[in-house]
Amino acid sequence: MKKIGLIVNPIAGMGGNVGLKGTDGDIYKEAIKMGAKPVSPKRITQFLSNLKNVELIHFLAAPGKMGTDYLKERKFDFKTVGKINKDTTANDTIKIAKLMVAEGVDLLVFCGGDGTARDIYDAIRLEVPVIAIPSGVKMYSPIFAINPIAASEILDAFLVDFIELIEKEVLDINEASYRKGILDTTLYGYLKVPKFPDLIQAGKDSSVFGNVEEQNKSDIAQFIVENMQDDILYLLGPGTTVKSISDRLKLPKTLLGVDAVFNSKTIREDLNESGILELLSNYQKVKIIITPIGGQGFILGRGNKQFTPKVIKKVGIKNIIIISTREKMKTFNCLRVDTGDRELDLTLKGLFKIVIGYGEELIVNIEI
């Protein structure tokens, strides 16, 4: 049996559907006031439910909602490590991760976002490899499995085979700037992860600039604007490519948020899930416009969690418009979704048209 550490950040991702773009510090308290619900329990449950080589695992788990609560339900072999209070903090993650390393874990599994990854780095550096289950709002660091199912597949392989390890970047995202529409990322450090390119997400690429790229965005915007229909509500997702549509309409745009446009006028800015659902109850015809995250290829589930499964189901898959520049699409073998609803992800899987220019489309496969 191998010793596998397990740490769950119980508040990771809670800011996503309420539009807070993160839960660092005390922001999660504001998220709770706005009606946010925990995301991590469902993510860790998906991970544990799909493990196959269970008999090879001895978990060293953080107490309660940071780990053991989920193991007790499935009768895993485990030992509790450390102590926590009712309100958990980053210090709990750091302290418990250090204890696990001292007890000789072979690998540490954690469930959270970029903030949790920074805490894990602060605790263990490159001492033991990690598997990161995505449960945050942003997750731009290229250490995360593409979804909880992929994380379980990586662990199953690690348990039975020698797996090459590779150092991947942990990125520091300035949440204060992020909430103002500024994506400020710096390299924080490195963690070791099992080398599975198809199961671990890439890092977010910076937006590409240049005359050709900007003209491409302008062409896409012109095509979308010319084909916008009256009396249809358009929900514009994050990103510079989508912002080019607002620029064409001479409207303001929340760069890293969701805005609503109706009959060529902005009617709501920086919407969260509840705001979107309120609009959906008043507008019968709705379309969502989104663009993939550069480098990663995610169209849903990273950086635009305001588009929750409930929202997507109400709008309908056929009413989702994906746009992307040609240069960005060259970096993808496929596009990906990770909405948190496995059944919905399966319905999104398949071929999809991507608008890549004026009247120009590309057929791309969406994977989960």
C-alpha cells in the first residue's frame, strides 16, 4: 500500500457562481452571504468514487471537512493527520501538508484552486509529487487535472506503475486586480506532478497581441454583431475576444465577467449566477457567447463559473456561441468543459462550430 495524503479546501470555488472571482482571504464570507454553496464536496466525491485501486491506498487525511468526512462514507483505509477548527484557513493546509510529508506520504492529493496550490507549495516545495483536483474559480496553474475523474485515473496509474514526474508552475493570481478586470499573474513556484499531458491542463497563455490578431478579433466581432438578432438577450462571457464584440457595439465590457446585451444596449454588467437566472426568467430567447481560455482550451468551468450547469441547461446547448481567433485555435487539439455536472459535460461532448473569422467557422471536438 502507498501512503496518499488528502487535503480538501472546503471553501474553494465558492466565489465562482456568485461572481466574486475567488475566495482568497475572507472573501468566502461575502460569498456565503450571497448564497454560495460549497463546491469541493462534489468534486472530491467524484474523485473518490472513480478510484479503482482502492486496496493499494492508505490515506493520511486532514480532519473533518478537509478530508476524513469523505473517506468515512466509503470505508477507505485512512489515518487522520492534524487538527482543525470550525473555520479553516490557509495555515491549516500548510500545517497539515507538512505533517503528511513528515509521515512519509508517497504523494499528496489536494482539492482546491490556485490559492490552495500556493499553500501546498509553501508547505512541501518539491519534496513529494501532487495530484491537484480542480475546485477553484480560476485555476490557471498548469498542475491541475482536467477534472476530478482525470485525477482519479492519474492516481490509479501512480499506484501500480512507475510514473515520470515533471515540475509544473504554480501561478500567483492577484485576486484584488482580478476583481477589477485585470489579470495579473506571476510565477510563485513549482510542484511535482505525474506526467500525464492528456489528463493535466495546460497553463493559461497570455492574450496574443499584434495587428493580425487584433484584425482577426475585429472580423469576428463584425460577423457576430451583424448576425445579432433583435429581442434576443446575449450573455457575453469573459475575455478579450468577446470584448471585441462590445467594442464594436461601443458598449462597456467587464473583461473578466459576464455582461448582458439586449437590442445593442448593455442592460446588466458583471453578472453572477443569480443575476443571470433573474434575466432568464424575463427573457425567453437567450444566447451565450464565450471564448476558450488560451493555452487550456476550456470553454466552460474555468474563469466563467457564472455560467453554472443550471444556467447552461436553461439557455440550452444549441444557444451557445463559441468564438476564437485562428492563432489561439492552433494551440488546441480539442476544447474542454468541466462544469461540475458530469451528465451535462457528456451532453456537451462532441463536434462544435467555432467562429474564427468573418463568416469563417472551424469544426472542433469538445472533450471532457
